[in-house]
Amino acid sequence: MTVQEAMEARHSVRAYKEQPLAEETVRALKERIEEMNGKSGLHIQLILNEPKSFQGPLSRYGRFRGVTDYIVMAGRKTDDLDERTGYFGEQLVLFAQMLGLNTCWVGLSYRKVPGTYVLGEDEKVACYIAVGYGETQGAGHRIKTVGQVSNASDHTPSWFRRGVEAALLAPTAVNQQKFSFEYVGMNGRCHQVRARKGFSLIGYTRMDLGIAKCHFEIGAGKENFEWV
């Protein structure tokens, strides 16, 4: 499975089989997490065989079942923590999909169990990502149109439209898709793109923007433009 195929196939899954992650899969995840930590400055941690975080009223409210493995997305308390969490966390989500796993971003429907992860000075947990073998492959949801979230037209590059289409496949909190992309034009010999988050009472728009930017880069090809 390519990363493009992973974007198209991946859907949020909340119910998981009682099946431990394969040893080679765990090894691959840990290696990729180490790589992401080095690139991002985050403190991402893989937690295995720990069911307590997804037991209780919050998990029932979130309709989670059978979650024993998850990724803790944490980092220093900075203004861009949520966006970096989304950007690098989604790379892990797509990698997990390519390994044959299922995932779900989790903002609230979990509880923090002491001793399951480590936080450094001035660090906080941004969210969890449930991971495992899903009972199903999940289902798609209605998405916005390219025109609703961008200025793509016959006059913008084709790669820009492909980037927006990829971003529309990105998971967002309650499928709100509160982001937009603008083709700005040329700066010398370089194309420029601006990404913006929208307003939402639900929140998580900065994290959603990071996730959407990850998808946009995959669809558009990062070599074709620079972010403004």
C-alpha cells in the first residue's frame, strides 16, 4: 500500500479485536515514532497492552471498545504544539494504515492512567491515537467540496487541486473540516500556498490544520511549493 492509497483507505475505527500487535509491526512503529520525535521535537510514545485508558464513561461516550494499544501525542507547551501534533501524528496514522492497522484520533474519550507514559518538564499530552486491528475498516463520511475550502480554479496549478483533494480526506474533529487553502502565486520561481484554520466551538482546529497540511503535501508534492 502506498501512502496515497493509505489516505484513501483509512477511516476512523473505534472498535478493535482482541489481537495483540505483531512483533514486527511493533518494531516498525517504534522505529517510525523515534524518527518522528527527532524531526518534530514532540515526545510521542507507543503504549501497549494497557486497557484502562479506554475503560469507563468517557470511552463509552466515545463508543470505543477493545482499545489496548495507543499512541500518546505529547510535547512541550508551545503555541504550535497542536499543529505539530496533527502534522506528525497523521504521518504515523498513515504509516499504521500501511502496516495493516486501524486508528482513531482521540481528543477527550480517554483517561490518563499514571505510570503509562513519561512527561518531561513543561510537557503536556495533546491527544491519544488508538491503534490496533479493527473489527471493521471504518466508513467514509460526507466531505466538503474543493471550492468550499480553497481558491482552486482553472488558473491554479493542477498539483494545488490534488493537494486540496487529499486534504479533504484528512480526519478532523467531528468531521468539521474547518480549514482552507489558498494558492497565493509565485515568489520568484517558487509557488506559494497559505493554509488557514477556521473557527469552531468544538476546538481542535489547529490540530486539524496540521493533519490537513500533512495530506495536502502528500497530494500536491512538497517539492512544488512553499508554505506562506
